[in-house]
Amino acid sequence: MKAYKLLLTLAVAAASLSAAKAQQLGVDFSYPSTNFSNGAWTLGYEFYVNSSVTVTGLAVYDPNGNNFDIGTALPQSQEVGLWDSSGNLLTSTWVNAGTTPTLGNGWFASASTTPVVLTAGDYYTVGATSGSENYTWNPTGFTSISQISFVSDEFVSGGSLQFPTSYSGVTGWFGGNIVVGGSVPDACPTWMLAAVAFSAIIALRRRALALI
């Protein structure tokens, strides 16, 4: 009976670890309000961290995403950055032209970056360069993951990546986005749990045979 309980515990732990590996966008929406361009900007949003979470990638809005043209890749390379509330750049990356959106509802193309742990109770800002590409705002079906809360839109004019500090009251300028989960090594990898579970099964079988 103890062996069966051990197997059950290991199975639940393995399932939890597998679920923790799934990548998620910090915010997402079902459909953009419009596509528009009027110059070069760094566009994004400020957010509050409800519970500690690790950012493992950054993403940029793809105007050719899901519902406009399914599977269409990002038309131009764009740089994305993540800042703390003091304007210190914590991590940044380029999302290359040709990257196809794979997360959420398909409106954001993403790239991996150096993992950054966000502290509960702190504020952060994410933003991406727009170049000459279209962006959107006030999308429909807007949601955020439980670990963060959307605070306000953020933007600044200019062609290079900058800490955006202006806001206008819209639901984000998209713009940049964060990606959480997915690539942080497990403290106890799933394969190790599987090996332990297999060993427990062998031991249980040998015990059963010994009693015959």
C-alpha cells in the first residue's frame, strides 16, 4: 500500500512539473482594435507583480497574427525590453522577422531571453520598438495571468529601445509583452521522478513475486 501511495505522489508531482513548464504570455487578447502606424515608438505596458514569477522570454505584437492571416510570421525584427520601476533594463532581446506566433491567441511573436525573477509587490514595464510596423491598443478580450496585474499603457517616441514613461489611459500599446515559464530548469526534473517511479514499480513487482 505504501508503494502505491508513493507512485501516486510521484505521478502528481510529475504532472505538476509538466504543467509548470508551459509558457504563457503575461497579457493576451482575443482580437486587436485596429492596426495603425504613425512613427517610431517604444510601446508597452506597466504591470504589478501579485506573486513571484520568472520571465523567460519577451514578445512583440504581430499585426499579421492569428485572425488576420493565420500562421503569418512577424514582418520585421523588433527589439523588446523589460525594466524595473526605476528604469533599469533587466533584460532585452530581438524578435526576428519571420518568427511565427505560437503562444496564446497568436497575436505575439516571442523569443527566449535570460530568465529574470520578478518580485511580488514590485512594478515593472515591458516595451518593444515599433519601427515602421503597425501596432494596436484597447484590444477586445483582454486578459492577464494571475501572477501580474495590468497597470497602464506606456510609450515613448523614438526609433531605439527606450524606457517608456508616458501613458494615456488605453489598455496597453502593443507593443511588447512578457513570456513566463517554460525554460527554467526543474529542481527535480520530470525524468528523475519517472526513474524513481519506475524503480518503485520494479521493487513492488519483486516483492509480489517473493510472496508467491
